[in-house]
Amino acid sequence: MRSLPLDDPGTPPLTGPVAYLWWLARRQWGILAVAVLLGVVLFACQAFLPYLTGRAIDGGLEQGFGPDLWRAAGALGALGLVSAAAGAIGHRYDVANWLRAAFTSSQLVGGTVARSGHAITAELPTGEVVSAVANDALRVGEVYAVAARFIGSLVAYGVAAVLMLRVSVPLGLVVLLGLPTVAAALGLLVKPLQRRQVAQREASGRLTTLGADTVSGLRILRGIGGEGVFNARYRTQSQLVRRRGEEVAVTQSWLDALQVLLPGLFVAVLVWLGAHMALAGTITPGQLVSTYGYAAFLAWPVQNATMFLQSATRAHVGAGKVVKVLQVVPATGATPGTATPPPPHVPLVDETSGVQVDPGRVVALVGADPDESARIATRLGRFDDDAEKDTPVRLGGVLLADLHKEDVRSRIVVAEATPHLFSGSLGEELDVHGSGDEDRLLAAIALADAHDVLDSVPDGLGGELPEKGRSLSGGQRQRVALARALLMDAEILVLVEPTSAVDAHTEARIASRLADHRRGRTTLVVTASPLVLDHVDEVQFVQDGRLVARGAHAELLDGAAGPAVAAAYRRVVGRQMDEGDTPPLGVPVTHDGTTDGTTGTTTDAVTDQQVQHAGGRP
């Protein structure tokens, strides 16, 4: 049995849930075959027990405690040992099959989400994606956990029917015809159960989506007084999920009840016929005991068959949801690249705006509209192939859309304005490639001026961060993300507002260290802060989505690109300068760029909301 998670979960067919389930079965055919073999052995042993028991009773009644009785007792003991061993080992393989299928589905969904970019949220609600991993993957795996026992039950049914025909043809025919009738009656409830399970699953997915959206926007909802409205919507949807769950439970309860009642009636009929045949002398007392034993035993295969039908129904629904997620076409890399990668150290050009990042230069991108500047920077990382058709970007003259996505990702790293942190240790959060070089991690932390993060996280690099880094302030999260981006050591590094959530003195230190560290390597920094602009090799100024000027920060201020451009550039970056440049050392800076008139130690912004002033800094 292979360890989980799998190194390569494979590429499944996406034509439908049945094709997907069959693909999973083929992927784990080895452990599935072992589980089925053990299931057959288990139930075949159980099927032979009533037969040997009847033979032992008849032999004892005829010959007393003779060799035949002891041989029969020994055979019963051997069957019991084999049955116990097959059951114990088979259970391990049943669980292995369940986990293998469930983990494969989870990995496939996780890989699709990771590759899809914004396409996943555009096509599916968040709740659908979450439920595909949290619920549907487990339902898919469940059918493989019960498959072995179901197939073993079918074999046992055949063995029991043959042995019953040897005892008595009428009793054998009752078994052959009665059990399928019972199973068919129970199967009539499977279709409505499946329909109600689908409805319940849809309602549950919408509830999860609503909950996720409400939590993510809770701060804004409270600010505009909309919390009560969303609470009411969540309550309504929650009640709908409850009603759908009750409908499923009603159908399930009928199925469970009939699962006991119908086999019980079958046992009663079989025992009644056997008793009358024993009184008439048609069968022996031992054969009567065998008849009762088969009647009691065959209720087990019926239960297993019913359980398999239920599991198959849930798996079909779950596989459909998983396939729906896997069918999402990634925003980038859906088709393989056709172009040969250009050599290293070539310019990166956004043709729509005219922005060009020359190799080995540290360039700042300043825009009259900060959102437009961020969009240009994001385009340089190729996050949307459809958008590339209208806003082409070239690396060394080659369209990014024509390159393999892996080539683009290995050469260009874009760190967006909003840092995304995951749960785990601080060291793992920083060390994306898992190099394990602690000296490099500490050097990157020093470059990002993030020593206070080490002090605030227990155990330093080994300390655990909660999801989204909630234990850190806004400025700390931003500096952790900056250190992580620097550790990527990319050929081309694009940073979007990397210092927007830190105070002025921290920003000045970061700007100096960042420029020195990346000097000679291609770097673009989206910012309007003079503290950063003073350290870059070149500033490119964008208006209305087009490059209108480029040059040193001081040159653009002095009007080298013309008085109109200089005036526009000053309006973007000049607010702090007009107020007296940067504040004296030791004077705290508030979020609106002013000082509070006191001295002391500066602090980070402890908010996720980055309020942009005219200079582009909070």
C-alpha cells in the first residue's frame, strides 16, 4: 500500500461521475483486488459454516462422538480462524481503499484550485469547492471501502444457493428467488434517496458559500450595517438545509426499516418451510439447522448490498461535484506553450501601456491611478491568458501567452499588494522551495526589516502561524510576504506596494536594502512613495494606462518630461514633500501621512484596510 498523499494523483476523465469512479478503481486496482479477494474468502467461509454445522449435528446424532463429529468440529474451527483473519486484514484494505480514493480526489481538487487562478471563483461558489474536499471526496472513497464486502456477499449468495439446493430444491429456489426480490424492493428507494441527497448537497453547498462570503466580508458588513441582513440570509438557507436533510432522513429511515423487515420476513418464510419439511421427514434435523443458519446469514449479504447501493448513490453525487470542480479551465496554462523560452536577461514589456522593465534595472512604476498601476504589474506575471489576448506582454520579444506556464513562473515572480499567508511554521511560510537554509531565511528577514516578527512568534522560525497570519499586524504580514518574495531569488521580481502598511522609517530602511539587494537584477516596484523612489534606477510614470514619462525621480520632479507631466507627477508623489518631506526621526506617522506631534517608537499599521492617499501610501 502506497503512502499518502500520492506523488502524482493522475489525470482523470471528466466526462462524468461514472467514468471518474471507474478511473479511480483502475488506479487502485491492486489494493482493491486484494480487498475483494479477502472479502470473498470471508463470506465464503461464512456461507460454509451453516452447511458444516448441519453435517456435524447429523453425524453426531447418527454416530455419537465419533471421528466424523471431530472432523466437522475441526473444520468449523479452521473456517472460523480463516474468517477472522480475512475479516481483520480485509478491514485494513477496505480503509486503505477508502483513503486512497478520498485523498486522490482531494489532491485533484486542490491541484485544480491551485492552478485555476481566478477562474475557479468565477465559475463556482466557494462553498462548492470547500464541500468537494470536505464532504464529496470522502463520499467518493466510501464506495471502495464497501465494494469488497458487496462482491464477497454476491459470492456468498451463490455458494449458499448451491448448498441449499443440495439440501432441498424447494428451499434452494426460495433462496435463489427470494433474495433478489428483497434487494429489488429495497432498490426502489435508492432513486428518490439519490434525488433528495442531491438537493440536500446543493443547499449545503450554498450555505457554505454564504458563510464563507459573510465571514470574509464581516468587517465591511459591520461598517455599513449589513450584518443583520446577511445573518437573516444565512438563517434562511440554514433552515432550507435542515428541511432537505429531514427529507433525506425520512427516505433513509424507510430504507433502514425495510432493510430489517424484508430480510426478517424472508427468514421467517424459509424457517417455516424448513420446519415443515423436517416434520415430514424430507430433510434431517441437521439440515433444518443449516436452513436456519442460511436464513440468518443471508440477511448479512442483503444488508451489505443495501449499504453498497447507498454508498454508490452518495459516491455518484460526490463524484459529480468533484468532476464539476475538475472541469474548471485554469486562467493560465490550459494549453501547452509553443514558443522557445528567450535567453536570460531580456526586457519585459507590457505592449498596452508601453511599460518596459530592462534587464538588471530596479524600476519603479508610478501611476495616477494606483489600481491601474497594479493591473499593469499583475499582467507582467501572466495570470489570465484570455486577458493576454487584449493586453499582450512580451519577454525578450516572445509573448508570455506562448510560453509554457512553468517557464514564466520560474522566471517572473509577482508579489501582490495583499499578502497571502497560510497556516504553518514561519520558516515553512518563508522557505517556499524548502531549501532548509536558515541563514538565507534570516538574511531575507533582515532585508524586509522583519526582526520583530521573529520576536512576536514563539519559537522564531519554528513558531506556528495561524491561517492568514492573523496573529501578525498588517505591516508584519506585508514584510513576511516581502521576505518570501525575495527568497524566491527570481530573475524578474515584481512587487506591488511592498511597503504600504509600514511606517515611514521602516519603509526607508526597506527601500535602501531592497534596492541594494536587487541592484543588477530585473525588478519592478509599484509605488508612489518618495522614500522608495529615491533609491530606484528609474521611474516610469503612467497616466490613463499609458507610459508618459521615464527617468530618475528627481528628473521627473524637475520637469525633464515637460511641465504638464511634472505637475501630474507631483500631484501623485508630492503630498509628503509639500508637507516638509519625511518627518523627523522618532516622530510617529499616522495613516494619513501626518505626525501626531509626539515622539516615540513608530508602529505598524494593524489593519488590513489600506487607505490610499494621493501619494499611494497609507
